[in-house]
Amino acid sequence: MVRGKVQMKKIEDATSRQVTFSKRRNGLLKKAYELSVLCDAQVAVIVFAQNGRLYEFSSCDMSKILERYSQYTKDVPANKLGDDYIQNLERRRTLFVWESSQDEQFLVVG
């Protein structure tokens, strides 16, 4: 059975939206845990639900991770963080296009 592609738009039905939020939140927190264990990474995830409820995961003390993040963002200019993010997205997009075009044996950039 093949899963269909999910449209990236707000789910209008409140019950469906809540169910989707719960399932995806649990999946996200599980992936964060797995990343921290498998790669010995310090991971922190913070999620606020639509009703304002807080959900979080941290592989170690959350305040230490937030302090480290705060220190990092102080040392790096804000535009550099944005540039790194954009470059990473471009690399991912190029890799995705390359992987999805393996059957055709060519690389599309742009």
C-alpha cells in the first residue's frame, strides 16, 4: 500500500487537526530521542500546541542546551545563521532532485 502525498495546508476539521498534531508530535519527539541516542547528540525540541500547552524533549538539561544555543547565536551574526540555513536548504533540494531522478541518470540543479 502506497501512502498519498499530504497537502501542506491547515487541517480545517478541529478533531482531525488534533489527532494529526498528537501523532506527529509523538513521532517528532521519538525521532529527537533516537537522534540523541544513536548519534550522541544534544537535542532539544519545544512544541507549543494551538491551545498553548507545552511539549518538550531534551536529551540532557534543557537549560544547558538553551544556554548553549543562546551563546552560539550571540557569537554568530543573525544573517550568517540565515545564510547557513538557506545554503542547507539548497543542498537538500539538490540532493532530493538528484535522488528522485536516479532512474533518469541525470542531475537537475535549480
